[in-house]
Amino acid sequence: MSAYVIDSALFRDQFSTAATRSIFSDEQTVQKWLDVEAALARVQARLGIIPQQAADEIQAKARVELIDLAELKQEMDRTSHPIVPLLRAMKKVCDGDTGEFIHWGATTQDIVDTGTILQVKEALEQIENNYRRAQAHVIALAERHRDQTMAGRSHGQQALPITFGFKAAVWAAEIGRNLERLRQMKERVLVGQFSGAVGTLAALGEQGIAVQEALFRELGLACPEICWHVARDGMAELACVLAICTSTAGKIAHEIYSLQKTETAELEEPFTMGKVGSSTMPHKRNPPACEGIVAISRVVRSTVALGLEGMMAEHERDKIVLQTEREFVARLCCMADAAFAKLAYVTAGLTVRGNNMERNLSVQKGLLLSEAVMMKLGDHLGRQEAHELVYEICMDVFEQGGTFKDGLLANPTIARHLKPEDIDRMLDPQAYTGAAGTFVDRVVASHRGVAT
């Protein structure tokens, strides 16, 4: 039995992906620590701080497969420390006294923080790729269904006609803004940590800054202007931005979920034979992928509080923060990637039921076009008087039945100003989608080139 869904052989693919699980596995966590130590040794050898022979040996032996992880775990439990047992293990596998030169001038948090950032960097590449895939599918939906008229809804009620392409374009534009947030965030988050015990690099004297700058060039990370041992705003921003991004995914999924309801039936997430909706009702075609995305978005939003709590660190070092981040950073990235992979799947195979969209346009027997009538009548009566008159007719139709057209024709004031053929034109949903198509074209042109 697994204590958490990401570790469950049964449920893990609903809440994570194989790629992100691998990135945050124990093996990769230790390997990232070793990668930092090896890069540090290479840089220090070039600067003449440690012997080249030692750096070569450290580089050759900085491989997780050479470390007994079970023994490492026992030592971590015994010492209550993550890196000292690793340094001892490395000393064992390195020839001669070369292992004495590993971790020169570093502190544990330098290695742990930088290792985590290397993992986050890989995870963000995976996450962004899946998000871009989803955006490309949504843009394709917007373009394909540019002129597919459907009911626009506000407050859960039919409001005015829109097109499905317009709805999808709103999604695509929001995803585009989120991708820009991810890009901007990476400039602040993908920053290495190498500052020594309290952030001053005192152990390396005058060479400290040179080592720091060369180390992060080696690792492909930005160099901080000052240590961030207790400045965890970067990790808090990671949580906040991924929460925003997954909330967009959750909103889109919930919209599809809502429009898949039997009485509406305008959209449906991908269905293949064998997909079962119920153990007792064979007819059910449920939206489990969309439900999963919405659920994940809720869990991801819960990590924001933990990210912000991490900013409340003390003095120059604080392990409480590291312990908190160890619990949620991997979970955050795994779930975000799962949400975007699922969204890409749903939007790639989304069924758009245009016939049902057309059918639902007439559910209110013409009331959907009340604004069109009011605005035209306003030319003759003034807007407010027209609103009052059309309102009374609409409420009567709503309560008593009949059609909006009949109600309009029966009113002598309206009959004096509007001809039956004018009313027919005004009650045509396809003729009252405004600039929906233009907005779709604008979004497609703006985002297609970057959604790759």
C-alpha cells in the first residue's frame, strides 16, 4: 500500500507522469547532488583550488549507481543529515585521498538547493512542453470552430450567442499569458545556490566569487546576486505560477465537464470503447479526465500556502524551510505536469457537437436575442424604455410560454416600429455574434507561432 497517490502503482498516472516521477526520484535527487559536487570540483581544479587529479576522480565517481542508497538512507537516519553521509560514501569510492577534496567550501544547503533547482529546471521543461501541446490543440479548436454558433452563458444561464471558436480562443489567450509567466518566472527561479555556511563564501576567501560564477555557468543556472538560503521567494513564486497555470487547466476542464452534461451535450472529452462510466449504470459516459484535471488544480492551489510559509525563514539558515519544500516541490511539479498532459489529451480529442449547440440556441424560444431587439428598438424609444418594454415581454414569455417572436408581434408599440421580417433577422443567432470571429483570428495569429 502506498501512502501517497504519486507513489501508488495504481493511481500514480492520474496525478503525475513517468517523466516527472523520474526527475524527482531518489536516484535523480542523489544524482543531482553529485552533479553539483562534480561541477564544483571541476571548477575548483581549473582555478587551482584543488588538485586536477582529485577533480577527475570525483567526476568519474559522481554516479548514483556507485552509491548504496539503502546504506545512505541508514546513515541519513543515524546522522540526521542528508549530505554528510553522501560525502562519506563518495570518499569510500574515490581512489586514495581524492575524496577529501569534495564539497570544498560548500555547505549542505548549497548542494541541496542547487540540486533541487536542477530538478525543477528539468521538470519545467517537461511541464512547459505539455502546456504548449495543449495550447496548440486549443488554438486548432478555435480556428476550426471559428463560426460554430453556440449559446454564451453568464451566471450559469444562457446570455447571448457566441461561437465555440471564441470560447476556445479565450482559453488559448489565457494559456499564452501563463506561458509568458512561466518564462519570466524561470529567470528568477532557475538560480543556483553556492554561498557557504552563512552566505558569505568566507571559506574560499578571494576566490569565492569566481568559483560561484564559474559553477553556475557549468550547471547552466543563473548566478544569484546574493545568497538565497533564507530568501525563498523564488520557491514561493514557483508554487504561485504553477497554481495559476493549473487553475487555467482546471477551469477549461470544468467548462468541458459542464458542457458534457446530458441536458447540454455540446462537448465531450475523448471516448473510446472500453471506457466505463459506472459499475452499475452501463449507459454512463463520464468525463474522468476532466474531473482529474479539476481535482489536481485544487491540490496544486493548496501548495501556494506552503510556498508562502517558506518565506518565513529565520536568520541566515533554516532547515524548517527545506523540510517543507521537500514535501511539496516534487508533488507540485508532478501534479502540474499531469494536469497539462491530461489537458493536451482532452483538447486533442475533444468532441464538439455542433448540432447540439445549434439545438440549444432555441431552448429559450428566441429569448437569447433579447438584447438585439432591445438595441434596435432603442433607436426609436430610447434604450431604457426599450429595455423595460422588452423585459416585460420576456418575463411574460418565460412564465406563460409561447415564443419571443409571438410576444413581440403581439405588442402594439413594437409593431409600430419593427416589421416581422426585421424581428426574424434580429432573432437569428448566427447574425448576432459580434466580433467573435475577429477576436478568434487575432488570438490565432498572436499565439500560433509560439504554441509548438
